[in-house]
Amino acid sequence: MKIWKRNLIVCWFGTFVTGLGMSQIAPIMPLYIRQLGVHNTSSIEQISGIAFGITFIVSAIFSPIWGAAADKFGRKPMLLRASLGMSLVIGSMGFAQNVYELIGLRTLQGVITGYTTACIILIATQTEEKHAGWALGVLSTASVTGLLIGPSLGGFLDEFLGLQFTFFLTGILMLFVFITTLLFVKEKFVPQRKNILSIKEVWKQLPYPSLIVTMFVTSFVLQLAYYSIEPIMTVYITQISTSSAHIALISGLAFSASGLANIIAAPKLGKLSDKIGPEKVMLIALIVAGIVFIPQAFAQNPWQLMALRFLLGFATAGLAPSINTLIKKITPKNLTGRIFGFNMSAFYLGTFSGSVIGGQIASRLGIKYVFFITSSLLLLNAIWVYKKVFKKLALIDKKRIMGAKIS
């Protein structure tokens, strides 16, 4: 088996476990905070929001730092650092004595996280050009699969084994990820002895900085679109349901619908981007996603909403692999880690912003406007991608072809 394929298998498993751990902890956070001695409902909501959001904010700050470290010391050391660190930190959350310790550990989790980022960098730099889109598409399904299974697993473990066991299990799984990474991931990396470049120096070395900025914005908008509806999904399901029974279950299915479609479509769209170009897949995906958001505002029942969320998952499945493939294509090899780190910062900020902004729009304007505004952002992003990326790459390819003919 080729090295990049074996590394892809290990990274898929590690990214899956990371997503599983992140998502199974989120639903039980309010219950755990109550168990730690906070009983006021409003206080629980506030502390849950802080404990959930702090990890993403800190991760956004530290992702470029770990990306730079990956460029200097290698990708495998970053995988080992993140997996062992998350094993210890998340496992320790089960021993927290109060909410201050819990928030402190969630902050530390944001500092040491970065397994997924290092995996993306490793696979993007090792995979053959003709298979890059497919490999990154396969890798993107790992996190989605973990996010789908995590909430159900967390609830099951809480029901039968207690809240603390969820943290202990995640810690054990991340330790297993550390061991498999140590034994099976192979990387030929020559350490760079040069000093780490400043952000200004990095930007000067990029051949197409405007394209990179567009990729960052697209990552941000993609996550914002996904998470803008998350805080209000249960409320919306309640509004359009004829019965109040099984609301939690139906809401979970509605969440899972887009993720399931993403798992099915991401490798295929990644492979398609290898054939026709990632910029084309990205543009079409943004347009379709923007359009599909609109009818969600007019869903008459939960089943219509689920069907539309499933279509949305198919549309957005091509975005993350296309963004990563394009970043790899236009970034110098010595800066790959830094640029992917910045892209993950945009990703984390989009996740946090979507969760906050979606709830604010719903409370001030109404739930339907969440769909309308999110749709507008995606379509505006599509216009930006067409003007800044699609046309630019077409011009670059034209110049390359003309240069080849002249030579």
C-alpha cells in the first residue's frame, strides 16, 4: 500500500475520533455543569455557552501557530502532540471539581487541538496531484461521521454509565489515536532550520494572495451556514410540527440529514474536482447551497425540512475538499502548514459565529430570516468566487498554455 493511502486511513480514524469526542461532549455540557454544582437555569446556559465557545475561539488563535510548527518540524510531530494532548485534557475533564476547572480545561483543549489541521496538511502534501481532491474528500467525511454519531453516543453513555465516562472514553480513544499515529503514519520530512516567517513575510511569498483570502472567506461562510441554524433547529421543528411528540429525535434526524449526504457525496465531488478543477465544483456548490437554503424557510413539516437538509449536504459536500485542494495548488510547499492553519482559524471562527449569529437573527427578526440571510451570504460568496477565483485561474491557465506553445 502506498504511504499516502496508509496515512489517509490513520488520519481518517483520528479525525473521526476527534469529531466524535467534540460532538458527544457538547450535548451533555449543561448536564455536567449542573452536576458540578450550578443549578440556576440561566447560569447553566451562560456557562455552557462559554465552555462550548471558548474552545473554538482559542483554536482559531492557535491553528496558525501549529501550522507554522508543522512547516518547521513536520506534520507527524503535530499529530502526536495534538492526539496525546487531547487525550490527557479531555480525560481530565471527567475529574473536574467545579465549572472553573472545566472552562480552564476547555480553554487548554483549544490550545493543544490541531489533529485535523495536521492531517489535512499531511494528506494534501503527500497525495499525488491527480488524487488530491478525492483523498481530501474522503478525509472530510471523517469529521462529519464523528459529528453525526457523537451526540447519540454521548446520550447513550450518559444514560448507562454516567457523564464522566464520556470524557474518559474520549480520552482513551484519543490515546489509541496517538498510538496508531506513532506506529503507522510515515513522513519523510526535512526540518527547516530557518526562522518562522512573520505573517507579512508569508503574505509576500504567496503568488496569489487574493485567491487565498477568498478561500478563507469561503471556509468561514461554509461553517457559518452550517451552524447558523443549529441553535434554533429544535425551535423551528416545534413550530412546523403538528405534534409535540419526539421533537428531540426529529431535530436530531434533521441535523443528521445534511451530514449523511455529505458523507455520501464528499469523496465523489472530491474526485470530480480532480477531473474538472476544484474552482468549478466550489462555484456550483455555493450556488446550489444558496438556493437550497431558501425553501427551508417555507417548509410545512419536518420531513420537508429533512429532505432539503439532505440536498444541502449534497451541495456543500464539495466545498471543503475543493477549498483544501485549491489551497494546496496555489500555496508554496514551505508555507502549506501556515496557510492551512489560517484556513482552520476561519473554519473555527465560522463555527462560533454561526452559533451566535443564528440565534441573534432568530430572536430579533424571526427564524425564517436565518435561512434568507444565510442564503444571501452563500450566493454573495459564489459571486466573489466567480470574480476572484474562477476568472483568475482561467487567466492563469490560459497564460500557462500560451507559454507552453511559445516554448
